[in-house]
Amino acid sequence: MIVTEQINDRLQKLPPSLQREVLDFVEFLSQRVAQGEAIKEDREWAQFSLAQAMTGLEDEESEYTEADVKEKWQ
């Protein structure tokens, strides 16, 4: 017996008020999955955006030399 059949069998034995609670919980889990997917998509877009912004920078000449960034101690 697959999981959905097991759930359905047990669900039908519950009173309607508890069936409603099960439905509420399933909806909660569905929302949590959807939010996780949205967060993952946002993260992927942010990484893509940063990669696009950085494209070609390694080929640009620097305005500063290493000597410009070294701190001199007296």
C-alpha cells in the first residue's frame, strides 16, 4: 500500500473535525514547501545577478597599484 492510500484509509476513520485539522496541516506543509522553493529561486537569482555584474571585471585594468594599498610604517 502506498503512502497516500494509507493516509486516506486512516483519514476516513477520523471524525470530520479531525479531518479538517489534517487538511489544515497539509495546507501548512504545502505553503512551507512553496516558501522554500521561493527562497531557493531568490538565492539563485541573486547569485546569477552577482555573476553577471562581475563579468569582465578581471580583464579591466586596476586604477590602483599594490603600492597604493600597502600601509607604510615609519
